[in-house]
Amino acid sequence: MSQTYTVKAGDTLLAIAIQQQVDFNQILALNPKYQPNPDLIQIGDIIRLPQPVTAETNQPISPVAPLEPKRPLCNAGSLETPPQCEGTDIKNVLFVTKEQGKQYYCLDEKAQQYLEEEASYTQQLIEGFQRVLEQAPDAQTASEQDHLEHINKKKQWAIDAANAGAIAVEQPKNETQAASAPQDDNPKRVEAKLKELEQRRRFVSSYRPPFLKDESSVDDVKARVLQSIEKEITYYEQLAEPTTNPQKPATSAVTLENFTHSKTLTTKPASKHIVEVFSVRQNQFVYVRAEFLEREQTYWRKRTTTQTMLSKLRDGNVGAFKDAIIKDIKDGITKKIENPEIELVFKEWKAEGGNSGEWKASHYILNEDGDTRFATSAEAQLLRWGASAAVKSTFEPSKGNVDIGIKAEAAYSLAEASVEFTSYLPYEAGFPISLSYTDANKQTMNYSFGRFRTNCTAKLSCFAGAMVSGSAGVSNQGSQNSQQPAGHSILLAPSVGMGVNQATGQVGVKAEGFVGAQVGGELSGGLEWQHPEKETTLSFSELAKLKAEGNLSVGAGFGGDFQIILDDGQLILYCNGRIVWGAGGSGGFGATVNFEQIWELAQVIWDGLQYVDYRQLDNVNNDMYEYLTQSSYMAFATNLVTTVSNPAQAWKNAILAGSTKVNIWWNRRQSQQIEAEILARHIVNKQAWSGITPDKLQPETIGMMLDTLAETFYDSWEKDQERAICYLLGNSIYSWRKFEEVLARINPEGKKQNSDKSLFNNLARLNAILDYAQQQEFNDWVHNLAQEDKLTKLAQVKGTTRPFTPYTGNRFDMKRNQVGVQLASIGRTPQNGRYV
């Protein structure tokens, strides 16, 4: 049951976050409808709050004691010694997978007892993993909370296995380092808000509208606005004060750091993972810890498997093969087998049937079709051990479940150590992602921004091109060098890393924190994003394809959830591993995007800019941002992407035009007055906006548009230009912050001019093309926007967002003389504007 809070009078979302000791961004992630505008909360709204997540469960799932480095003392109180040369009674024969059938081992009764005991311990671990797997949430119904809780259980199992010495984990770089606490960014958000309010207060205090006849009316408005701003400053100063609320449990996600630095990771990590051996007595694989193998091999009798012996089995003469083994034991280990049990074991071992596939494959014995192969790497052995929790021990292709933070059905081929599954990752509802931006205090902050998921197919195999539906038809008679990293250990690990194979461009995975883990396997599928406003549905839009090859590695400095870049005309979507794997995901990859999808990506960027109130956004590179700025201006200032009579879809067509066409047009611009005429027609034509609201226009584009329209206004003297200016200001200015950004960029290139003087000068330019009545309206609009902050709130208070009344008929012509005088007074002598 999720925790909730009911909004009361005077609440803000940030104040609720501080009061509840929850990061503001977490509240946005749980309540996506407020992401477009956190100010739009209403009294009585129910706010979802995160459930506490304990970083350490401290409840072992499969407690198994570490291995004793030496065999226990015998009854006489002395250490057991390795066996002598004569009279050994053989109880079992073992083949160690990693040795590829080149030798075998004979075990006496005591060694067999220790083997059975060891196998019971590793089986106890895998039964614990089976219980974890059974509790894995379903992909279709899983939430972030379900995923976090399950990853925590999986992490605890990994700690148990590491403590027991069954899996080898990396040594922490700093032994004393503790799991990092979740960072509380709420104080930074309060500081940034205070900085914005102080800047707004300074602007309003300093602004003196030009050309006014009655300054007293402005003073009255200014006093009212400053009083409102002071009230907001007081409110946020109170939020900045330390609270005395009792400490609440942390709501941090599980991380790799929590695993390797866990307080319950108490033993020295093993150097190697679990080891696979084939027991003739049990006619199956059993699994032992690497330290057990190293300890016990000194007590086992090692024999070399000759080519003559193996050729008998290859030729189908199973009886002769068994006889050869028995003869080799008699000749090489003991002259007399005191107990005929081993002979009975070999007699019952039906190598020609039953589990013969395991035996044949483990020794590279080809079947009659010549296509049997067997994976012997440490990862392959780890997979088969873990798979025993989900599938019957058979070397025929089979179905079972995998634990990838959720439960998913997979196809297994244990001989090849191949697994293939298709699922939504990290789960069908998607993982909450964040924008990364720079706030008013130059601090890097995050802002929740919808959800991301991958409709993913994963193929994990030790052999290139292997498919789990059947053999690929290639024998593996050669060395282990033909095996490639497969990424199998992610099925046991709580933390998954991602990377790209530089040679093939395949996206692969690895288990973070596991010794020897390398990026392997192959992931492909669709990368999908859900808009916050579609939270009540599972409506996702595909942004890019994760292809089987040709993907790109992320740079060392990449740390955000995603980044959209334009590089020499190529679109690339970079993704962090956590938006694929959820909690514990790391690394990343870049997926190339067809340029036809730039319109969808552009809308993602425009929404993101608006959500962070037009702060510097790290999720888009400069080339992409500039392309959107210039192509958006071109959409409205030229007829190249539309026709004079029908400007429908002008904005979309311009974005899809491509950087070459946009650059050619941009570099050949000449007449500002011609651009102004086209701008005036297109801006007020709703069809030209391609279904996108004007408030999505970037400040740079609006600044260039206003510059062109205002600079040529007197010479053109067209009513449409006045209407276009009014429409732009009343529909594209989302907030006070955006208005300041636009004012700073009213110039031909849309470049920011960092001074209050430039803001006031550009305000004077806008005032200069208005008469006294229009100026009064416009400056009231400026002050009211400063007070209400958002244009939507201004509309609620004033009933309109129109900054002034455009004129028609004689009234428009009657103001020309006044406009000419005003332009001359600010040094803007009317002339035929041209780019030089």
C-alpha cells in the first residue's frame, strides 16, 4: 500500500517534499501529472509518496558457511594426508568441465563423502536462489517499488553466495567506504528559487517603461508586484530553515556500491566462481566451490584420458570405453579393486542414453550429425548452476524462467550455455527518468520526465551466432578461445552493466561486482518513452531502435539518463544502463536514429526545456539545439518547406528538412524585411504550427522572430506584423523565466546578451512600436507576468494572455508618427533592414 499526502491550503509540492523528507524529484516521478507544472496542485489532491526501501535486509536467504581451508581432523586427531599409491578403493570418477575431458579423477570413500556434502551446500544456495526467482515480480504488473524490493532480495542472495565462496566478487577499492546515502537536493531547489525571485525583484525594481505620460500608474503596479514577490521570498526563506521533523527511513535505490561494500559481506571474497564437475556415480553435473576443488584435488587420483579411450566412445563402442576406464584404474591406481562398487557404477552409467548428452558434450564428443558443442567457460558453468533453479537438468533446448529484476520466460540451451528472452525492461510500466539541467546557482539538478522502457530481446551465448532454439551446426572441437563473453552472470547479479562491443557494435551486458565479468551477449529492441501526461495508460512512443550491430559506446563523462545529439548530420540517442535495467543498472550505449524520427525527438526536447523552465539542458548537445533553433525559424520565415497559399505543417517540414538544407538557407539569408512579411503570415496561421503549441518555441527562435518583426516594422508598416508580435508574446512566453531569456536574445542570431541593460533596451524596442494606450497594456502585462510567474496563471487571473490590443483601420495608421519619433529616440532610425 503506497503512502499518500492530501494537499492543504498554502502547500507547494516542494514544501510537501521537505516536510515529508522526500526528494522533490521522487514525488514528481510518482505523480507524473505534476511534471509539466508542479505549481498546478489543488487543495484536496492526493500526492503519492515513496515507500521506504531498506538498503540492507540483514536477513540471509541461503546462509552457507565458508569452506574450511583444510580437511577436518581425523578420529586420531591428526590431519588427513593425501592417499598412498596402493590399495585405494574407488567410489566415483569425476571429470572437471574446465579441463575439457583431458583427464579424470578417482575418488575414495572419504573424498566421495566430502563431494556429496559440498554438493548439498551449493544446492542449498541454488534452492535459495530458486525462492528468490519464484518471488520475482511479473513484467506486466511490476512497479518501481516491486522492482526495488526484489533487487534487494537478489542482492542479499548474492551476498550469501559471496560469503559462502560460491561467487567471486571484486574487492572494494576502499575497504572502509560505506554505501552512499541518497542526496537531498531539496535545499538546492529552495536556494535556486530564492535566486530566481531575487533576480525578478531586481528587474521589477529597476524597470522604468519608456515613453510613459503617467508614471504614477506604473508605480502603483510595481509596488503591488514587489509586495507579491517579497511574500514569495519570505515563504521560501522559511522553507530553507532547518526542520525539526523526526527522521524518516531512507528511500534510496539499491546500487552496486551497496553490494560490494555491504556490511553483511563478511568474508574475504573468493577468487573464482563455482566450478562444474561431472560425476559418473550420479550421472550428472554437480557444483562445488573453487576452494573446495583446490583443497580436494590433492586427495583425488588424477588420470589422463587418452585419445584411444575417447575414440571408442566417439565410435559408439560404449562398452569398450567403460572397460578402458576400468582397466586404466586397475593398472594405474590399484592392483586389486577391493570393492566392486565402481564396476557397478560404470555398468549402471548408461553413457549411450539417459544423460549421455551431458557426457558427450562435456568431452567434445560429436554426435552422428557432427554438431554437438559444449561451453566450458567460467560464465557457462555459472549459468548452468543458476539455471538449475529454473529448468530441468537436460541438454535439450528447454523453457524456463530467468530473474532479470522481473520474472521472464526464457529459452535455454545448457550445452551451449545459451539463453534467450524477450521482455519489457526494466518492466512494462517503464522506469522513471530525469532531465539534467543547470539551475540559477549553477548547480546540476535533475527533474523527473516521464518513463522509459525497452522492448528487448536478449541473447546470451558463449558462441557467436548461437541460437537456443537449436544447434547452429558448428562443432567446438577447438580450444576455449572460440568462446566469447556471454553476460550470463547478470542472471545472478543484482547490478547489471551495459557496454558496446567495439568490433561489432553489439550492445552487451555484464554483472557488476563479479570478478572477471566482461560485456557479452546481444541486446536488441525498441527504446520507448512515455510522456508524463499519458501516465494513466501504457502508451509509449518508440524513439529509437537498439539494433543487433552498429551501436555506439558512451563517453567517459556521460552520466545522465539519456542524451539526444546531432553529430555531422547523424542522430544518436545515448542511454544510461539504468533506464534499461532499473535499479543497479550502469554503463550505457548509443543507438543511431533514422533522421525521419527527428520530429518526435524534437518534441521530447521542447517538452524537456519547458519542464526545467528553459535552463541549460544537458540532455541535448549544442549541434542538435542549434539545428532546432534555426530550422524552427526557417519554418516561419521562408516558403522553402511549404507554399505561400498553404503553410500547413511548415514547422514539421522544416525540422525534417535536414541540416544541409537548413545550413544553405541560413548562410544565404539576405532580406530581413522579406522574412518579416513571411513571418507575419505564418505566425498567425495555426496550420503552420504542425499541431504544436507556440509555447514550445525555443527562446532563441522567438528572439530572432521578434527582432525581425520589430526591426522592419516601421518600413513595412503592416498590420500583420503587429498581430504577429502580439501573438508571439501572448502564446509563446511560457513563464517569466522564458520571457527574460527571450528579451536577452532579441537580435538577428538569437545570441544571449547577459546584462540588465540589454533586457531593458529590448523592452524599449517593443514599446517603441506601440502607442501610449498599447504601452500601458503591455507594461501592465509585463508586471503581471512578473507577479504570476506562469502565463497559464496569468490567464486564470486576468482572463487573457494578450499583451496589448493590435490595431486595425485608421487607428493603426494614426500612430505612425509617434512610432517614428519613439524609434529615433532610442537610436533605431527607420531604414530598409538588410543583413550585411
